[in-house]
Amino acid sequence: MSKLKYFLKTNLNTIEFNNKVAPSWASKVRRWNQLDGESFCLAEASFYYDSEVLPCSVVLLASEGSLNTDRAFQNSAKVSPSLFVHTLPNVRMLSYSLMSGFEGEMICLNKGKQTLGLALAQNAYMFDGLGLKKILFIQVTKKDEAFYTCDFFELSKTQGRDDYCIEIDKSKPFIEEVCDEDNILREKIERGEDCHLNKSFSMRKSL
Amino acid sequence: MQRTIYIESYECMTGVSKNSEELWSSLSAGRSGVAPQSMERWAPRSREYFESYKSTPIASLIKDDLKGSALDTLVTRLLQVFKKACFIKAPDCPVGIIYSSTKGAIEDHLSLEGPIVDSLDIVLNEFLEKAALENIVISQSVSNACASSHGALALGKKWIEAGLCERVHIISGDIVGPFIQTGFKSLKALSAESCRPFQKERDGLILGEAICALTLSSFKSDFELADVVIFNEAHAVTSPSPEGTGLYTCASEVVKKGAPDMAIAHGTATYTNDLIEDEVLSKIQELVKKDFPITAAKWATGHTLGSSGLVDLIAAINCLKHNKIFPIPNAHDQESFKGKNYVYNLALDLPLSSVLVTSLGFGGVNGALLVRRAQ
């Protein structure tokens, strides 16, 4: 069967980066006040993220690497080791793990403005052979000085309410041509619109 | 879908070698590439930081004296190594490419005025433009800290198993510049003198540069990637869990494909890394009921960050080719560790069929792979 159908649950969040006050999850992260914006806001979003079942695998999306923190480290008055440890984007994965209890396969991917789109496309293409029940995609992006977007996307074969439906035709070869850049994808998902993921894929709101 | 994943070609450039054969001869001869690093072109802040400790940075740097931007340097080196790797001619097939790195061209983007960019993606795109490769259907950067190589190999293996492509080029490289040196110095992770893996008197890691190009494919070759597993544990940012649970999970999974004849450990020579990795390797020796010899390469090459696992994999393939295990040289203390058969001072001649290669990194990343002669 070459035509396959999967479902994508989406959960978009805009989180305020306020580390002046102990957050609700402070007991789970000893040095919460030393987290950079991405790690802090992902911890906040993860604390409230309600997922019935933990994923089998996580894909962490770092479309900007950790450039905000890299610059903060480079330009801070005093050299700060607690900032330096956040200059690896995969480190923010700990925020999700400590809140959810997830331990397992995690890969941190970068592809500039197409990081989310390409990650969804390649994993949907591979999904039937991977033997996994659910892949979780996490993307954290700085919006401005005070706010970060922290988004969760769950890919599985189980349809849930308000999910997107991704249909792929595996008789066609995979071509890396992501059509909607990540910011466009996010805007469309926010509005509940169909997305233009890839020439071989459709990503539509399930009926 | 299970498919045999072959290692079709490999090549590297390190601080101690221009190519993979020279890497082997340096490892065998106990030759290290570690030397003082000039701070001549460093920004004052980083220079003053080292000077405040009355300290000179040391590293195993690639000795090609390139003076351009970080992007130009990385892409020039990647192209050089990639072109030297010898690809078996095969029918036209879909090809993927993965760039493994921790910071890419970061030194070019640290000014507060510049646009927000992905310092890895820029390198990969520039490489692709200049390399003009055919049939590329997917390209991607991976940044799993010091286990990026294992992450890239795991992803490449998945791509081939899924039929997304038949061949995957994995390229890797970082630049050891003031950003990374200052950062590791602030963590007090650096040794002032030398990298002494699995020795009682070890006192930290030494950074190193390496550029690797390795191709996985479904086309039969002499060596195969029997398995590769990556695993994130939820413990702490800069140290693994005391039992090394994450690394044990990876390593115990890959050795299901067969007990290794030897291991090349991550062996950064920080107190914690070697303590935990030793704990895990000793448990793996118990698990497979075999005290396979253990060695490490970072005393020669330094810690090559995004290239670390690939350098060790290429060293492993050379061990298989020569049926010989390179030693950890100048080692005195052989009694403090749980693992058996660390290869100290003298190379070991041994018939070899398979090698375990392990990696750990910040953020709780772990990776293990098993490479073996093709069956």
C-alpha cells in the first residue's frame, strides 16, 4: 500500500520568560533561575503539556541553533559557565524530560527556516518502517525579549480531535522540497488552515 | 525495515593527521597533535579571560593555517576531505547528506547586530553549493552535542532503512576558537597539559579540530555499521547519571548484534566522564561475558566535538584493517578502574571483527555503535 495516512496533534504555546519569580515547577529543576529563555519557557510549557502517553522518540527542532544564548554568553560582562552550557540547543531537551519523565531517543535537527517542515516530512515518510507509536516534535523559538513560542507536535496513527491528517504517497520518491516555511506553517496551524508541507504530502485539518 | 548498512567510504583530517592513514600511524606511534593555541586574533574579552588565569589555551588544531571566516574555513576543509574520500561507483541513486557539528560557523555570528541564523545550516548550504553533488534528495544538520556523530549515523541509517535514499554522506566539523575555548575554560573542564584518558591523574579534556566525511550505503563494502543507538537521559546538563544509565542503555542494545572484540571509548579525560564510562564499559564486559580491550583516541586528537564519534569510528575501522589496537600512551595508573583490559602504552595485536564506539555529551545525550567486518 503506497498511500499512507497519519495524524498530527498540535499544541502551540506562547510563554513569558519571567525568571524573577519561582515557577510552579521549581522543585523539579534545581537551578531554574539559571536556565536560558528557551529552556525556561520549554520547562513551563512542558509542565502544563498534557500528553496521555509518552512519545517513543523526540525530535527537537533548533532552527536558530542556540544563537540567542550564544550571543548572550559572548557579550555578557562576566564569562558565565551557566550561560555556556545552554549554548548547545539539545540541552533544552532536559526541560521537557524533567517535566514529563521522558528518557529515550532524541535527535536535535537544524534546517534553518524549514526545520519543522522537513522534520515532519521525513518522519512521516519513514514512520511506517520505524516501529514507533508516537514521535514528538518540539520547537522553541524566541519571539521577543519577553516571550518564546514553545510548540509540540505529535505524529501517530491514532486520530484525535482537531488533529491534522498527513497523507503521503510512498510510490513517489522523497524530495526535500518543503513548501511552507516554519513561520508560515505555524501561522496556518494557529488558524486551523490546511498546510502546504511538501509536493508528495498533504497536511489537512481532519474532518 | 532491517537492511545492512555498509560504510562505503571514510576520510578525515585532524590535528595529528592529514588523512585517515596518517591518523592510524599517529595513534600507533603515540603522536599527539596538542600544542599551544595562539590568541593573536582573539577578541580582547576571551584573551583577557585566559590571561586572568595566567593560562595559555592548548588544542589539537588542524594545521592548515587558514585565516578566513569560520564559514570559509569549515567549507574549505569539508570540501578537501570529502573529495579525498573514495566512493565506490554505483548506479544513480537518491542520496542524503547530514552535517554533524556542535557550533558550526558560530564565530561569524556572535555580534549582537547580526541576523538570527542557524550557524550549522549556513555551513551545510555553502558546502552543497560548492560541492555540486548530484541526486541529493535530503540534507540536514544534526546537533546532539558531543554525540552529534552518533546522532547523524543513527539518522542516516534510518533514511536508508526507510528507502528515503540509498546513500548518505555524513560530514562533520567544528572550529576550536575563542568562543568554545572560553566556554570550556569557564566550566573548569580543560586540562592545562594533556589529555590522559582512564588514568588516575587525569585532569580534564583538551579540545581538538577534525573534519570527517563518511558514507553509509546499501551497497556492499568491507565494513558495516551493525547498529547505532542514541539515548537521552533526564539527569543533569553537564554530567551523566551516576550509574551511566543512558550510555548503558545504548551500549547494551548495540552489543545484541554481537560481543565486540574491542572498544574505543569517548574518554575525554574529565574526572566524571571517565568514571561513568568506565562503570558502563565494565558492566558491558560482564553482560557479554568478555573482557574486551578498551582504548581511546582523544589523547592524540583532542575532543573534536561534532566529529568526535566519526573520528573514533574511522580509528575503529583502521583497527579492524590492521588487527591491532592502538594504545593510550604514557599511562602509569592502571589500577583504579572497574573495566578490564585498558590498552596502555603498548599496542595490542589481536584478530578483530567488531568494535564498540561510545559517546556522551552535555544535556544527557549518549550514543553507542557497533562497527564490524561485513558478513
